[in-house]
Amino acid sequence: MLRLEPRPAPSRAWTWGSPLLALAITVVIGVILFSAMGKDPVRGLQVFFWEPVKSAYALGELGVKATPLLLIALGLAVCFRSNVWNIGAEGQFVIGAIAAGGVALLAGKDTGRWIVFAVLLAGVLGGMLWAAITAFLRDRFNAGEILVSLMLVYVAIQLLGYLVYGPWKDPAGYNFPQTRTFEAVTQIPKLMTGSRVNVGALIALAGAALLWVFLFRTRGGFAQQVGGLAPAAARYAGFSSRRALWTALLISGGTAGLAGALEVAGPIGQLTPYVPAGYGFAAIIVAFVGRLHPFGMVLAAILMSMFYIGGELAQSRLGLPKSLTGVFQGLLLFTLLACDTLVNYRIRLGRGR
Amino acid sequence: MDAYALLLAATLNAGTVLALAALGLLINEKAGIVNLGAEGIMLCAAIAGFATVVNTGNDWAGFAAGMAAGAVLAAIFGWLVIWLNTNQYATGLALSLFGVGFSAFVGIRYVQAKLPERPQFNWLGLGDVPTLGPALFRHHPLVYGAMLLAAGLIWFLYRTRGGLVLRSVGESPQSAHALGYNVRLIRLLAVIFGGAMCGLAGAYLSVIYTPLWVEGMVAGKGWIALALTTFATWRPARVLLGAYLFGGVTMLQFHLQGQGVQVPSQFLTMLPYIATIVVLALISRNPTWIRVNMPASLGKPFHPGG
């Protein structure tokens, strides 16, 4: 008979060991799944874990997908550490993309390079505005942020649909639901030729460093987390819970909006109904798998990016549905949560006491 | 007049999906567990039910398959949150994310599948009564099933010993434990019931309501069902009423389009989601009212003996 015995203090080793164990279990389930579908499991693993890192170009693509995941996860980590359950980052991402796209569409042939800053700023503000609705309704009306932020995802996607099917549709686009391609001047500068990875990757890494400083070296970051861990202590210390709520949502809205701007003015280059690619939801997994720690989330974002690329390759090379990505992402979070038991509990054999 | 009869009929039909799911979720919330995995469960059940009906041709086998899928997923969720004390929000979210991916993965073979034509129902011949007939007496049995379920839950929760025990587990698990009730087992059963009902709702959606399989077809109905329990301040009758209200909002968009109202369809599609937000804000405005009605241990873990 197995029994859980509480540890006196959370295990540091398992705090970082648990994501690795969860990944191992997910891989084992993956192998079983590949075999069950009559595919070579070694080939399957190759597609997910080797192909995305085997060449400079592949690494660039890895960076392209890891960038929005990391940026969004950074903001979500602030939310989750403050016990604010923003699960609507996907909507904030979409509104950021719409705002950035709106500015990018204003650019003409003779616009200066400064437009890139305007595009990114618009994205940040758009995401913040969308998250502010959730913060306002929670603050003023006590409405649960989980459901409100999630409902706003659907609203944001419909808004994008309205724009690309309606007023912003490219008149010369053969009636496809998409805006015209943005002027070249709005393109986010690429890091190197021959790869799609752009300065967004650097912004995301700088963001991770900034988050580390904010969380672990500033009073504001400390106040933010005390509210999440011990609301009573935070009240006693005079840390405002309203302030923490607004800070968390505005930061995460801003990073999600920035990710949206980088995406439409970077790899995509126009607004289409396919802008929402689930990064906002996958970033939740990145945040948890990365232990809400900036460094951990960098690794987790790369891992989740591998899942995305692996899913696409599994479709083109192995003839498996692309949705395999979602299956593995969900499984990883599931197993992680189960493995996290080991952080706070020891497994003992036999009946205690 | 007949347009309104059809609108009412469509409202009851659409509300049934929400009612079945929300009544199930009501039970596990009464026991103190929030299951944010409702959306994922409904999706997996929708494809399980649809695939079963495609292969067997039997609707009721499809419902059973949907319920079984929902119960199994809910049991896994329940084991994690009740025995391993994982965070209820995070675990439910994991279930929803997994459900979206898994249902799409399994469902890809059924995207083009068609279900056989079903006979029209006409209960006791009342379906031929003008206006009232088409509005009320031509529905699928599960439409009435949802109403009976609500009535049954009112009776169970407030008139039986079992209901009292369930509510006490949700209000004060420590006291229920001290009285000798197996809090964890009761919570698990409540979670499984919730999952099975979400499963039935998902299967009804794909087998009867739509009836076809589309990736992500639940489209937030699981989340709206979660909002409904708050909206109803955890009372079964109000859950049912709320479900029909939201069913009506969903149908209103088609009605308005039929009436030639010139609003872009995307804004009409937004309606149920915006309505959910507005209603949540209005209901939650009074924190005391919510606190009085909400099961006191909702979302909080319970450690026996600890």
C-alpha cells in the first residue's frame, strides 16, 4: 500500500526534477501512442526531439515559435505568482496583433523605420487594454478573472474575424479573409539572413532577465508574490491586493500583446484568421513547466516550441494529425501536476503510525 | 407567431447542452470541487459519442460512450486533485488543454462523417397543436431529461440524506470527516457525476444538436456552463433557467439574421460570451451574497486527519 507522507519542507531537488520526470513519462506515453498507431516510435521521437535542433535553420524556427511562448509565459508567471488566474492570454495576444496590425496598415511607401516601434507599442497597449477589462471587472465587480479572461478570448477572435472578413479585408486579395501584406518597412528586424528568427527572441530573453530582477530583487516584485502566497500577511504588511491584481494583469496583457505584435509584424506579415495559434494557452503550460521561474520558462518555451514543430513534422513526414502537439502539451501539464506531488510529499510503503 | 415557436424550440434545444453540463458541474461544486476541465471533457465526449453513433448507429450507445468518456476523464482529474492535492484550477486547465488536442487528434477521421436521418418526435400527438406543439412537444427525450434532472437534483440535494451529506462535504469537509463520512470518496463520486453529465452534454451536442463533428465544436460551452453555476448561485432550478436563457442568447443571433438585421455575424457570435461576462459581473457584484451561497470549501483542498 502506497502512502503519501508530507515533507517538512518542499524538496528542492524535486522542484526541478518533477518537470524532467513529467517529460519522461510524456515521452513514454508518446512511444506507446506511436506504436499503437503503427508508426516507428524512434522516428516519432526523432521528429519531436532531433529534427527541431539538427540545423541552424531548424534552430531558427525553434526560436520563432519559442519567442511568443516565452513572452506570454513571462507575463503569466507574474499573474500565477500573485494568484491571479489569467487564462485569457490568447485573447490579449489577438488584440495585440490587431492593434499592431492596425498601425502597420497605416504605413506607406515613405514611412520611416520608426514605425516598428509604433507597431510594437500598439501591440503592448492593445494587450494591456484587453487584460484591463478583466482587471476592472474583477476589481470593481468581483467577477472571477478565470471565466472573464477566457470569454474575452472568444470575443477577441470574433473581432479579428470581423476585421479580416470586413473593413480590413485586402480589396486585391481575391476575397480571401486577410488584410493586405504589411509594407516591408514594418517588418521586425531579423537577427540573421537565412532564418526567420527576429529581434523578438532577444526581447523575450531580455524580458526573462527583467522578470528575474523584478521578482527577486525589487520590493514591488516581493509584494506581488506575498499577496499570492499569503493574502493575510500581504494585507498586514500593507501590500495592496488591488494593486497586485492590476500589475499582474497589465504586465501579462502587455507581454501577450507584444507577442502578438511581433508575430504579425514578423513571421506572418499580415492579419489573417489564423493569427491565434494557441500560443496563449500553450504558454500556460510553459509557465508551469518552467516553475514560474524566468530561467525555467526559457527552457520550457524551447521544449514547447519543439512540440509545435514536431507536430507539424509529424503531419508532413508521418501522416499524423497536427493536433498531436496539443495532446502532448496537455499530457505534459497533466503529468507535471501529478509529479509535483513529489515536491511536497514522500511516497512511503505500508501503513503509517 | 410560428417563428417565435421555432425560436423557443431552438432555445430549449440549445439550453439542454448547457443545462446537462451545468447541472453536473453543480453537483461537484456542491461537494467543493471546481472542474475547469469541463470544456475538455465535453470535447472528448462529443467525439466519443459521435464516433460510437457513426459505428453502431445507436444514439443511446453514443450517449453512454460520451458519459463513460466524461466519467473516466473526471475520475483522473478527481484522483489528482483529491488524493494528490494538485491545484484544482491548474489541473482542470490541463484537462481542458488536453481535451482540445486529444479530441482533435481522435476526431480527424470523423470530420466528414454523416449520421443517419432521425425520425421527428411527436409526444402524445401534442406536437400537432398549433404553435405550442412545435415549441414544446417535438423535442428529443434528453431535452425533457434535462428538466427531470434538475427536478431530481432539487429533490436529492434538499430532501434526502445523501444530498445533505454531499452539501456538508462541500460546506465543511472537516466536520463531515469528523462525523465519519469518507470525504474523499464522496468528492470523487460527485466529480465523476459531474464529468458524466458534461459527457452527456458533449455527446448530445455532437450526436443530436449539430449533428456532426468539428474540431473545437464545444466552442466555450463548457466554460459557460461553469459560469452558470455561479450565475445560479448554486441552485438547480436557477441553473436550468440560466441554461435556457443562454440557449436563447445563442439562438437570438440566428433569429436576428433571419429577420434581416444588418449586424456583422461576428458580433452576433460574440453575444453569448459577452452575456456571460456581463452576467458574471452583475451577479458577483455583491460579495456577501456570493459568499453566503457558495459552498464554503469550494476550490480548497482537504487533508483528512492532517
